[in-house]
Amino acid sequence: MIETEPRRAAAAPSASAPALEVGNLHAWYGESQVLHGVDLRVGVGETVCLLGRNGAGRTSTLRAIMGLTSARSGTVRVFGHDLARVKPHRIAGLGVGYCPEERGIFASLSTRENLLLPPLLHTGFEGFSLAEIDALFPNLKERADAPGTSLSGGEQQMLALARILRTGARLLLLDEISEGLAPVIVQALGRAIASLRDRGFSILLVEQNFHFSARLADRFYVMERGRIVEHFSRQELPHRREQLARLLGV
Ligand SMILES: Nc1ncnc2c1ncn2[C@@H]1O[C@H](COP(=O)(O)OP(=O)(O)O)[C@@H](O)[C@H]1O
Ligand SMILES: [Mg+2]
């Protein structure tokens, strides 16, 4: 009997594999090497924080995971899928939601129109309904008809995350989501992320300041000059504060 190829590769995540496994990741922008052997892991349902000063290589790590740096070597697996064989535009289809520093919402559309746009990238999993988005981000619900141009930085950040949740992403890569936002908005984002964590999402938070992630993350990595230089659990955080403040210059 001749075996026929399955029409579509299985999109379902492997039950036992971690959400994200990065091994010995090197990356370059042209001639310039920015990552020098990064190892990190996010278990399914785990929230992990990647800390570092500006220029440490955190955004480059996320970009290399997504196949957006000009060159990379090493291994990246999401839910057990080896990304070496996956084209960048297909990575989101495995359930990865990347929220870059620049938020990429449509300024000419209202909040609700932004949420109703057919997602550019489908993950194959069911995304959040509008009712679920409203429940998670009451601030956005109040601003449903407001044009994108009138949204505050924090509202834009929520909208960017909401759009990712609409796609059905299960692993969230969030780059400096709290940066430059008013404390009340940072608190609202923190509550939303805690609720996603409680619902079983796997989350990698990139931050410069550990205060935002201190109550959210199960584990912490610290990056310096393209390398992971520290790794510790939430339980160890109280003993690491001084060292962290020194490493991060906060
Ligand atoms: N597009 C790029 N081309 C060349 N070098 C870059 C580019 N983006 C970032 N870099 C360099 O890579 C290093 C790491 O930057 P980045 O990953 O943005 O750090 P972080 O996100 O931790 O602030 C820095 O030295 C930065 O100047
Ligand atoms: Mg960055």
C-alpha cells in the first residue's frame, strides 16, 4: 500500500513538549553577531521573564525565535515543533503570538474595527471572542468606537495583545509591554496577564524592570551582551534583588 502524505501537518501541540525551547541560539544582523548561545525554556502554562538592560539582546532573542533576524543558528522548538523547517510566516500558525515593541495597530480604524479585522495569522486554535476580549480589557470595551489615533499608549498596547489573542495564540512573546505606560495601565495589563497565566497560557515577558514581572513570572532569566548570565525562580527573587538592581541598573 502506498502511503499518502497528510494534507496538512498536525498543528496540535505535542502534549509533553515545552511551549518554547531555545538551545544554543546564535543570531546576526548582517556581519554583527547579537546572540551568543542563548538557552531558555518556557513550560506549558509557565510565565517566564527575560530581563536585561537596553541593548542586552532581548528583542533580538524574540526576533530570532520568530525567524526575523537575518541569520540564526541553534534550535528553537515551540510545542515540540522544530522551527528550523518552518517559514517565518508560518510560525504564528503553531500558536505563537509575538507582540513587538512597536504595536502595529491600525490607527485609522476604531478599537472594535481593529478587533474585527480578520487575523492575518491563524493559529488553528480558537481565538478569543469579542466578549472575552471585553471581559479581559474593560478599558478597551469603553473605547470600542474610539479611533486608533486617539488611543493612549496603554490602550494601544492592550489592543495589540487583544488582536493576538483573537488569533488563538497559546504562547505569548511580549516585548516590553509595560514600558512607558502610566501606573494604572500597567496594573490593568498585569491583571490581564495574570488572568491569561491562570487560563494556562505560556508567556515569555521581556522586561527591563523586574517590578512588573515580579508577581507574574515563575522564573527569570537575565541577559547581558547576547548571553544568559543568570537564571532563578520566583522563590529566589527576594534574595536576588540587590544583584538584579545592579545587573539591570535600576
Ligand atoms: N536591526 C539591527 N541591526 C543591527 N544591530 C541591531 C539591530 N537591532 C538591534 N541591534 C543591536 O543588537 C544588540 C541587541 O539589541 P536588542 O536585541 O534590541 O536589545 P534589547 O531588546 O535587550 O534592548 C544591540 O547592540 C543593538 O544595537
Ligand atoms: Mg528591546
